[in-house]
Amino acid sequence: MTSDNPFTLLGIRHHGPGSARSVRHALEELQPDMILVEGPPDAEDLLPLAGQPGMRPPVALLIYLPDQPQRAVYYPFAEFSPEWQAIQYGLRHAVPVRFMDLPQAQRLALPEDSPPDTPDATWQDAQEDAADPPPPTPLLRQDPLSWVAHVTGYGDGERWWEHLIEQRQDNRDVFQAILELMTALRAEATPEPPEPHEALREAFMRKVMRQAQRQGCERIAVVCGAWHVPALLRMPSAKEDDALLKGLPKVKVTATWVPWTHGRLTYASGYGAGIEAPGFYQHLWDTPERVSVGWLSRVAQLLREHDLNASTASVIEAVRLADTLASLRGRALPDLSDLNEATQAVFCAGDSLPLRLIHEQLTVGECLGQIPEATPMLPLQQDLLRLQKRLRLPAEASQRVLELDLRKSNDLERSQMLHRLHLLSIPWGQGERTSGKGTFKENWRLQWKPELAVALIEANVWGNTLVDAATAFTQDRVRHSEQLTELTHLTEQVLLADLPATMGELMTRLQNVAAVTSDIPHLLEALPPLANILRYGNVRQTDTGLVAQVVNGLATRICIGLPAACSALDDEAAQSMFSRLLTFNNALTLLQDDQQLQQWRAVLQRLVRQQGLHGLLAGRGCRLLFEQNELDVAAVEEYMALAISMANEPHSAASWIEGFLHGSGLILLHHEGLWRILDHWVMNLREDAFLPLLPLIRRTFATFSAAERRQMGARLQQGPQQLLDSRNDVDDFEETRGNGVLPLVMQLLGLNEENPSGA
Amino acid sequence: MTTLLREHAEQQFAVEFDELAQADNRSRPPNWKLSPWAVATYLLGGVLPNGYQIIPKYIGDRRLMEVAIATLATDRALLLLGVPGTAKTWVSEHLAAAVSGDSTALVQGTAGTSEEAVRYGWNYARLLAEGPSLEALVPSPIMRSMEMGKIARLEELTRIPADVQDALITVLSEKTLPIPELNTEIQAQKGFNIIATANDRDRGVNEPSSALKRRFNTVVLPLPATLDEEVSIVQQRVESIGKTLELPAEPPALEEIRRLVTLFRELRNGLTLDGKTKIKSPSGTLSVAEAISVMNNGLALAAHFGDGRLHAQDLAAGLVGAVIKDPVQDRIVWQEYLETVVKERDGWKDLYRACREV
């Protein structure tokens, strides 16, 4: 560098606390009169907000297309981000701060650049990464310092950086070293797939640098990703860069700040590389000295909070083990994996479960940022506003009741909007019970409260439109849900909110949870709603194949587990199992899948023979088999006679009858044998047994229709004798009186006996 | 050629130790025969600078072995934990051999292990003849190791009665062994440490007191991480056992072993290998050792009652017995697995049918 060169290049690692600290030292030493930061110039106007008291990182700069909010880019900042520290320094010392990257207005207009930056893609990728614990070696360009650290044996770029700093006295020396390292790397390594528009971005950076120089600034600090440093050092002619940048397309973009979370910092977005351990980095930033001791003490405290043993002596041992591990692995400082392994061996007795707790609470250390009130409106807020306007449903602080007719498209959309908000835990409307029948009516009680606006801002991290946010949020809930009932409940909500994109994930999760559930009642409850979806396909674009697979698996599991789940039930449990069996049976009948029905009938056959099965269930099993032509009348008579024979407890016999007859007694009227068995049983009940059973039997008969009951009553009035004879031919009638009726009958039938020859 | 049935690690791998000692120029903790780095190389295998090839003794996670070695280098004792058949004893023997050059200071933990086996006993003839003296004392392996600064091994820690276990606390925390009868004590030399092993599933048998547990760093040895690793272990063992039993059956095809190991791994992990379907896990361990015994069982059946070749039905009987340990719960798990996974898998039809018949 020549002495009249005004630029000081600070090559950094995005989100690196070590870099952040070095940048701060370097800035304090340099006293710059201009700071250039790698970042989107579209958001430059928002920079002063970063200094306001309401601003608390982690936050992110969000740049999006106003008419297409799902196309957006996030630039997250944590307190320990070097960029954030540079911005804060500038705001504190009233030094102008500029963003110097190629504006997103132009990058979003470039065709190839969009895929990696659309939130959908980053979201998905990030989720997959998060599920897969061992971090992949970062791409050379995205995080070259981490890459170098890996090569030198460090698991983590930060510890390597510390090591580097400790050995060098002067901080600016470090940046010189990085410059040399990167120059060598860029010269030697031909990196993986070339990043789109890298040349354009670097050209633009140089252009901004030249502008700053022209303005007469003398000490310009340039904070940028280490990878770019060599490209910014050698300045080609301004013309060359201008030619490169000329005629780039442009789109209109809007920028704003959004609150961010530590969990989300672990995803790659905006600056490329996500970081694995934001909580650990925060710790590195807060406590620069004695990292292991501080960290392991925090681990011990966390474990103690959760009633796990963690003594001070163990902390000492863990520190020693971590240090020994690091030296065994040929490093001067223990990195996060050394610390974790020491924690596992010393604190957790080899158990890996507490480590998960530590990962969640400390290593990632969930925390939500805040943004000041003056921040421009977020895209999700705008999207909701647009929807409210379009659907003519303004937010009002007073309560109002809304009745929706789902057959009208406007009302349907309103309902979907309210359901989506509900899914996001923004209860603007409360669903109310509708009067009258029909599924097309929905009642809502609407009231907008100020805290809902806050919830809306927080929900923005999930997506920039209501649909996106609700989808992403639901997907996250699906991923973390362990309860089958919760998942089926979600399925219903998702149907109402019409979020087809979540269905695939929901079904997969449902299948997985169902596989490990041994709670048959839960499985029984989960199936009917799914069967409805499958049968009526009332979800648009739902992959019914997926649903069919889930339903199939559920049915098989239920059939295998049902006999065990039905044994030893008390009255109450049997009653609830009874209604579940009914709905399950209806669902299967609805689906008309032969294999499932066959399986189901086989289980029913087993059930009716099962010893000690509650009468209610055995009776219903018999009835179902009879209705499906699996048992003939003779077999049913046999079962019934067995179930209510005198050796059985009258109470269990009564439950059998209730199970068998529940809903309709027509079967009794049609089948003489059954009627007789039942009649015989009632007649032979002793009085002390009859009285307590009466309400039970009455309850059963009350479910029959009035006509059925009338017929039964009539039959009983004839008495047992007549009953027996009712099918016999009757021969003792008076012939003369009979003959008297015949002419009228003839007339009615249109036969004229008196004039057989006709008129 | 040796006539010994089984050699100690330090005898069997004497040449490797010599080579390692020559190549090893890193600093050694006091009384260690090798540096921690060389111990790691001995266990995990590698090539020395002079080109000498060290055979890997432990196939698996390198980081676990590093934690174990680093533990011995601090003065905390090491507890190796794991389900049966995860090479705990094997690792402990090789660690002791590599660190102290001697793996014979061994106390086998049983329900009948007494305090004499952990501390010291008396030669009663001498005691009666000469009165109490150091000469009348019979030192335990642990006491000898303390005097010589070596590694002592304690097998099956959790089977030892709790009161005997607690005799170790003084040894591990004060590094001394008091002998009140002689009003003296033995102070451990540098280099002394204890490697204990314990069975994961037996934790409840004689759970160590928290005072004792606190003196150990615990390393859990996992079951083989990948299918291929497990298949090769099973194959190797089945073939060697088949030879000693002189079974007239053909050694099983790799495909058959692969299928069995797949089944064991899926049930053990509660997840199909493609990671797509979750399943329930039975109550048993389904360790590698059990896979080996199912295989041997099938081979014996094939040899003595079949046509000498292993078929699905030869495996099925042993397989069902290995999976179903609890007659109610495990049967449901097994049936679900059969119906939802085995039934639909290509090329598994014979196994499905054979298992349904059992």
C-alpha cells in the first residue's frame, strides 16, 4: 500500500466475534472519516435506526420486492457481527457509514442470482442442515477463514482466529495476514461453482470506494468479507468497472429491519454462511478471556437449573479434560467440540441427552431481537393490510360478529385469512359456534388489539406474506410436534386455512409419530379426519397418495394393536372406545378398501371371541360383523345366547345388549330368534338384578326410532304365546264374515266378479 | 509359535509397541510407555513415519478414543459404558497395554467380589506365625498398580456390591490406600489410574454412588455406526466361530448377513435404513453379539437339519426369539415391523413368509 492510499481493508468473517473485536480495535486506532461496509446500499437510509435505543440485535435487514414479497433477501446481524460493530462505531462517532455491495435492486433483477436468495430456498436448505448435526465444511468462498481453520485442525473458525490474535500483538497485522492468505487462496484455489455476479459485486464495491475517495475522505475503513479483500486491493481503471456495471437491469425494492432470532442465524441467508453456534459466539463476544472456564461454568449452571448434578469440582475436571483433549489433537485452545466432549464425559456420565439441552439453551441460545417503532412497515403487515382492504374487512378495536357464507368466494377468502392468522397465533377473530346445520356457515367474533400488531411483527420472521408465514410457521410446528392428536388437529386447521404446501410434511410427520405411538385410542382418533380427506379430497393439490399411505399404515397398526387395547377396560373406557370403534368403522366403510376391510373384519372376529372383552365392545363387534354379512343369523343367535346366558353377570349382559342394539332395534323385529333370546333373558332376571339394569336397558331402547319402539310394544302386548304362534297359519276364522269383505277387495283390485264378462 | 490359547495385548502386539516407542518423540506423561498421541495411533491404527503399518484395534469414532486417552492423562479415572458387545473390555485391555505396557492388573467384578479383591487380603498362615506385617499382606491388583504407577482394570463395575465399590473412593480421590492394621498407607505412584467398564443395561444392578461416579469420566461406546461396519464385524465373527465349531454348513452369503444386520439395525434404531419410515423398537438390546448368535444358530440348523445352505426359515426361528423378549409388547412391535416393512421389501418375501410361519 502506498502512503497516499486512503483505504484500510479489514477482511472479516461474517458473524465472527473475533473479527468483530479486531474490527473495533482497528477502527479505534484508525479514526476513519468514512466507513464502507459490505451490505446492500438499498438499505442505507435505514442505517440511523440501528443506533436507536429500541434496536436490539439479533436483527436483520430485509430487502424485498414490494409487489412480490416472497422474493426477499435477509442480511442478519448479531451483536458480534463485525458489520454491526462497524455500523455502531460509525453512528457513535458520527462517521458516515455506507453500504458498498451491489444493490439488491440490481441483484434481484438478475435472473440467476435469485434462486439461492429466495427465502423459500434458504429456508428449506437451512432446515435440512439443521436436522443434520455434523456441519459440512463451508464453501471456500463463503467462509474462507473457517476453511483455513479446518485445514489447520480447528473445528471452528473463531477459535482459530483467537489463536491467531493471541500470537500477534498488533491487530492490524492480522488483517495484513488475512490479506496475504486470501491473495494466495484466490490465486491457487479454483473454488467450487463460481458465485454469480462476483465480478459485478466487486466492481461495484470498487466504484463506491472511488466515490468515497473523490469526496476527499482520507482514512476510509472498508469492512468486507475476507474473500473480497484481494479484489479490492488492486484497483483496475474506473472505466473498466463502469463498463462492467453499465446497463444492468433494475427493479424496485423496499428495505426494512426485522427482528431476528439466534436460531435463525444458524441458517444461511444474505451473507451466505450461517453459523452453527450463535450462543457460543455471543459467549466469546461477552467474555473474551478464559473462554473454557466461563463456558463450562455456564454449562454447570444450566445443568443445575434442570436438577442435574454439576459440581464445581466437575467444572475444574471438565476444563482440564478439554485442555488435554485440545493438546492431544495438536491445538493450543479447546474448541466447541472439545468442550462438548468434556461436558459429556464429566458432567453427563456419557449421556448425550443433556447435551441436547445445552445445544438448545446455550450453544444456540434462543433470543429474539427487537426493532424500534419508527421502522418502516414490514411486508407481512403490508400484506395483511392489502388483504383487509381487498376483502373489505378493516381492523377495528371494537368487537363485531361476522357471519360468513363459505359458498361466496369473498367470504371463503375471509375465512381462510382468519384461519391463517389463527395458525400464526394472531387471534384477531374467534371462531364461534354456528346456529343451524350446514358446513358452509362460519361465525367469527372479530376484535383487533394492539398486541396483535406486535405478534404480527414477530411473525414476519416466518415469511413476508400471510400464506408464506402461516406455511412456514405450521411446518415448524409440525416438525416439533410429538403428539398425534395435535397433528391431526393441525391437519384440520390447515385444511380450513387452505395451506396445501404444508400437507406433505404434515403427512410424513403424522406417519412417523403414528409409527411410534402405542396409544391405540390416539390412532383411532387420527384416522377418521384423514379418511375424510382421502375420500372427498377436499384439499386442493393434496398428494392423496401420501394420505393413502398414512391411512393404510394407521389402519394396519390399529388392527394389530386393537385386541390388546380393548382388553381390561372399565365402563367409562369401554364407552369411549365404543364410540371410537364406530367412527373408525364408518371411516373404513367410507374408504371401501377391500384389504383394509378384510383386515378389520378379521380383527372383529378375534374381538368377539376374546375372553373378558367388555360387553359393549363385544356386542358392537357382533353387530358390525352381522351387518357386513360376516356372521349369519344363526351365529349371531349363538353369540347372543352365550353373552347373555345366566352364568354371566347381568350387568355385562346388559352392556352386550347395549353394544349390539345401540342405534337401531330393527334387527330384533326382523329376526325372531334374537327377539326370543332377549325376551327369555329379561323374563328370567331376578328382581334385584332387574331393577339396577332397567335404566341401562332403557337407555339402549331410547336410541331406537319411535316406530321401532311402537312395533316392539305391540309385539310384546300379544304376549309370549301369541309371539310364538305369530308365524303359524291361522285357521279358526269366521268364513261368512270373511266372505263379506271379498267384494270390496275385488273392487279395489280392479276385478269385477259380478260381471266377469264385462259391461 | 505360541501354544497359549489367548495372548495378552502386550504380548500379541509387542512388535507394534517397539515400533511406536521408536517413532514416538512427543512428551510422555510420567510412567507412560507411550505418548497420548502414540496410544491413539496404536488403538486406531495408522502408518508410522518409517512406513510401519499399525493395525486398528478399535473401529469406530476416533474422538471417543481421544476422550478416553485424554482422561487417563488427567488424573480422573475412566469409565467405559455401553451395551453388551461394544468392545468395552477390548478397549480397556488395549489402553492398559499401551499406556503401562501391562494389561494384567485386572479385577473382575461380580456379585461376590469382596473388598480384599479391591484393596488387600492377608496370608493367614504368615499372619498367625509372624503377626501383622507388610509381608503378610496380599496386595490386590489395584494396590500393586498403585505401587508401580500403572493402569489397573476393573471389569463390570456395576456388578460389584455397593459397599465394595465405595472402597475405591479413597483410592481415586486421595490416591492413597490406607492400611490401618499396620498404621501405614500405600501412596500411588504417578501413572496410576483405573479403567472401569460397566454394562449400560445393568445400570440398576448396583448403581455406583454419586461420590464414586464423580471420580470417573464416562465414555459411552456406541454400537457400530454404519451398516457396513456391522456387517463386516458379524461376518468375521461368524466365520471364525463356524470354524471352531466345525459346522459342516457353507458360510452364509454376504447378502444374508446384510439382511439380518439391516433388520437388527432397523429395529434397534426404530427407523428404516432409508430413513423414511419410523418403527417401534423392541425391549431387547439386539446387539451385534445377538446378530452373530442368530446367524450361528441358523447355520447349525442348516447344517444338521437342512441341506447345508442357510435359508430364510433357518434364520426365522432364532430371529423371532432374539426380537421378542417381552411376549406381549415385543410381539406387537415385531408384527408391525413384519407387516409394514418386511412385507413390502423386494427380495424379502421368503423371510416374511418364514417369519409368519414361526
